[in-house]
Amino acid sequence: MKCQDCGERESQVHFTKIINNEKVDLKLCKECAAKRGFHSPLDNIPFPLANFLAEMMGEQQTTKGSKAMTAPDLSCPNCGLTFDEFSSQGRFGCGQCYQAFRDRLQGLLRKIHGSSLHRGKLPPLLSDEGDAIKEQERLEEELHRAITDEDFERAADLRDKIKSLKENADLVASKEKENV
């Protein structure tokens, strides 16, 4: 959408104000917004994630002999952003970047979060599925403890319960695919 003031450049600043119960929307380019006195409070603040990512990625270099070797630079097929550019600015160019850089991101996410899998909340419709996932995780932890304690009978029982849970989950998933 074009800027509402100059009509030349693309609008980048969207401002909404309400005066006397009337909503006024302004869509302005950065230059016109600056003329009106609008600016982002984050404009002059450095983006620390970029530095953090660069430091983390620096540790992922591998050494071969005495020379440091890095993997060939990847780029997103959709927007053309390279992995080095992502590392320096800390932002992706598009949604396809996640898939393009997937292999390199998994190690980085493991370093940052301790895991490369997101285990957030599930929507209410999937809460039963979430309960099954939590139960499976609990059983796997208990299985690990049983093996560590060398309680192999208990470990066998837990293994069978986990296998049963997985089979039920696969059955439910195949039925859902049939319904789609």
C-alpha cells in the first residue's frame, strides 16, 4: 500500500489513533512518518540477537588439521538470504528460510534451548493427544530410571506400555488422515 501522505513510497509505518471515539488509521512511509514525528523506539537500539547468533555460529565451525573449515554458505531459494547474513542480522528474510537453514539451525537451537524441538502448549482440541504425549514422556523417563537401577522387569513393562501408546497414536493418526 502506498503512503497516504506522499503517495510515492510503500507504507511501512501503520499508526492508529482514536479521538472522540473515532478511529483514524495512518499508513505512512518512514520519511513521512519521521516528518510527522513518528519513529520506532527501537530504531537506535542495537539488535543483540545478531551478535549472540554470530558468536554461537562461530563455535559451530569445525577444524580439519590446522585450518578452520566452515560448511559452504547456504541461501534461501525463496528470498536469497544467506546463512551468513542471517547470522549477522539475526532475522530471517521469509518463512522458507527455516526450511532452507534447518540443518544448521538444529545445532544452534540445541545450544540455546537445550533441544531442537518445541514442546509448547497444544490447542484445546489436541489436549487428549497432548496428554498421551506427556504420558509417553513420563513413561520414557521412568524407563530410563528403571534401566539405570537395573530393574529390568519393570523396564520391560514400561517398554511395552510405551509401545502400546505409540501404536494407539499411529492408529488415531491414520484414522484422521482417512477422514481428511
